[in-house]
Amino acid sequence: TQYTTVTLKDNTVDQYDLMYASLLNQSKKSSVLVFEFHHLLTQITNSTIKNSGVTIDLPLTKVQIVAPQSATLDIWHGQLSDIAGQTTYTLDTNTTLSNGDNSIPGQFLLFPQKANEMILTFGNDESNVFHVALSDEPRTWEAGVNYQYDITINRGEIPETPTDSTATASQTKASGPNPYHIHLSID
């Protein structure tokens, strides 16, 4: 059949990349057929920047994104359509943060859409969960592109303008108790 349903795994450890290649415009008589592969999914990676003077005694245990879970793949043309359904994708990190830049191991592989926020959980008891709005740019993630989100953990007010000239200002909102009075922003 020409069409198949693709459903992404919600735990990033179980995710796999989805690629396609086309043999269109190549002759069967050729001794060599060239497969040019293309990514159909978007890769999302994270880095956490903990400013000095911020004390966090809990590890960043997980990062989550709510995004579409299934799509229809046109196998002949390598195109996704009917991207739908929402699920929460989870990247288990268990990362103890030090001052400065902290690389978060792992990545999300998602359909080329756009999520509105990331959910960050510190500790294991679900009492320190933060919902952080993603910037409006880009409007839609592109297939085959890695988007790096830098999560800044700071005390005090979030700056009106981002420090990275390529980023847009983001809003931050926290849910639940915030005993550390930590402000998070994503560039």
C-alpha cells in the first residue's frame, strides 16, 4: 500500500529516526542506484545553563514536550500528512546541574510541527514541575533540522530581551510550589 500510519514512541529512549529515499528518475539499467536519504522528523536537543548563585539540590529528572503523536506517511513520496493526536514525550535526564552550561544527554525526535512549552521536573516527587513557554519562532519545526533549546536557570526577573540575538523573548510560568524561587527561560 502507498500509505501507512506512523506513531512515535513517547519515551525518547525508545524513539527512532524516520527517513526516506527515492529512486525516481533513475534507470533500472544503471549499475549503480543512488539512494539519497532525507529525515522526516525534527530533532530537539536541550542544554541547561545554571547561573552562579543559584542553588539547586535536586537533579533535573526529566524534560517533557507535548506534541502530536501520529501521522500518515505517503511511502511513495516520503511525505507526512494528517499529523494529529497529542502525547507527552519524556526525556529522562537525572542530571545534577553545575554552574554554567550543562549538556542534557538525549534528544526528542518529533513530527515537524511545533510545541508550545517544555515541562521540566526537578527531583522525584513531582512537586517541582515547571512549565516553560517556547518562543514563537520558528512557527513550525522543519524536518531534518536540529533545534537546540537553552534553558537558563536564574534568580530574579527574566530579562525583557534575550541574551542570544537569534532568540526571541519567551514567557515563563511555573506550576505548583516553587521553594527555590527559580526563574526559567528558554532561548
